[in-house]
Amino acid sequence: MSATTTHLLAQAFPAEFTPGARSAVFTCLRIQPDERVTLITDLVSEPIAASLAAQLKERGCPFNAFILEDLAPRPLADMPAAVLEDLETSAVSIFAVQVQQNELRSRMQMTDVVNRRRMRHAHMVNITPEIMCDGMRADFDAVDRLSQQVLERVRRAVRIRATTAAGTSIVSNMNPEYKWFKTSGIISPEKWGNLPGGECFTSPGEVNGIFVVDGVVGDWLCARYGLLEASPLTIEIAQNRIVSCSSTNKQLEQDFWAYTHTDENSDRVGEFAIGTNIGVSRVIGNILQDEKFPGIHIAFGNPYGEHTGAPWRSTTHIDVVGLGFNIWLEYAEGEEQIMREGRFLISG
């Protein structure tokens, strides 16, 4: 057992973290006693990682723990070699870290290993005490049942329309060659997932319209700007590309525009997703949980082509979340509304 692993097991943590940590280890990842695990954390997230380590110990599985600041300066230029080497010998991994600006490259290096080795990976980026006591306490079996109902429908959809009272009005033509996934919180080797989980996603064929972000934006902008209901970001999209964006918060507008123009595909809609975590009742200003809030979120940049089949790539990926959606699925044989004012009209 490494010194870091011993250190984490000796750390105190709030008892309120235990149900969420147990859910991660026993329900979401379904770790077996003979499976080796890599646990990655940072100084800020140590108490949460300690609660996860306690559950791994209870499960009786071998694991190594790493604290990023012990291995490299932050923000990370690359994922430390020691972490990547340990991943090569594990069946399961957990990443419970507060991200910093310009660290996406290092996370992609980690998930490249996860994808290649088909590991069960829990991506707990920007996990907080609030999420451990909220979204991580969801009934993930119920979320999985609903997600499966949504998945079966969206896989047949040729077009998805969505509106909100705040002004969103988008149409997404789906590409039948791109694959839909559910990341409901029950994590399999098919696709690593965020925890808390609860979404169905793909890469769209083409998105057009207006998307009003009155929830949150992702990556490091989320921590900087939080909830956007008072100063929404309005994004105009044509042929899958950002045409313009505007907000009364001009710094947000400038930062988002700069982020989505990092490379040639940073402004391209790479992900189209429906949040399915019925265990959360509100957005909290944290993209890890808020993108699972029932409704639609899209992301500009990397389309996770290794999973979806989209043949292009970007070095960036930023999610945007809206509120109070009406969603219609258009099939070859007709149309079905699956959400009205943020509430699902289907059940698991």
C-alpha cells in the first residue's frame, strides 16, 4: 500500500459523505474484491477521496491513491506518468479532482488510457461536499431505468426539437451513423461516466437555432460564473457552429467566445445530450451535477468520436445547460413529446 493510500485512509471526513461514496463504489462502479482500482484526487478534494478510500477498503479491493499536487505543479500540463502507469494495471479508476484552467489535455490523456483498456471509470470532476450529499444520493437504479427509456426513443429519432420559456429554440438533425450512449451512473466498460450520472448523449448531425444558457457553462468557467439565471448567455448556432453569443455579463461573453475559438472545431457542437438524473431538483452552479439535471445540454468541441463515431476532434469541450425544456422527438412515423417544462412525460 502506497504512502498516499495510507494517508487517505487515515483522514477524517464528514459522515454525510458515506452514502454517496458507498453508492459510487458498490452501486455505480460495482467494484469486485479482486479488481484493482486507481484513485486520483487533489488537495482540495481530499476529504471526498478519503470517503471513497474508506469504501474501497470495505470492499476489500486493492487500490492505489494519488494526490496530483504531490506529483506535478497545477495546472497540469500533462497527467503525471505515475498515474498513467498505474491505470495500465487497474480495472477501475476514480478521478475526484477540482479542475483548473487549461487542464483538459491532461484529462484526455487519462481517458485515452481508460478508453483503450475499457476500464470502468468514474469521472468526478469538480466534485463538492454539496454534490456528495445531493446528486450522489440519487437512486441510480431508477435513473438507469429512465435513461434506458430515453435511450430507446432517441436512437429512433431523426430530429429533436426543443424550446424553453427563456428563449431557447433549437432543432437537431441526428446522424444515424453516430451512436447514442447512456451514462446513467451505472458505469460499464462500454463508456466511462461522470458521477453523479444521468444522461443520454450523442454527437448530432447538425444543430440550428438559439440556445439560452440560463443554467451553467462548463469547464473552468463554471467555477468562475456559477448560476446564470440572472445573466443568461444566448448562443446563436447555424450549421452546428457558433455564430454569435451575448450576455449582460460581458466578461462571461468574452471568456466563452475565447474558449470556443481555441481551435478550428472548438465552436462546433460536438455533444447533444438529455439529462436524466431525476434525483436532483435544481441546478447548483456545478457542471458535474448540473449537466445531469433533467433537460437538454449541448457541448461545443470534442465529440468523443471514439465512442460516438464522429470523425473529427477538438482539444476543447465545454457544456452549456438550459432550464425548463420542452422536448419533442421526431421519428419517421411521427412525433412524441417526452418533456414539458422540465418534467419527463415518460417513466422508467
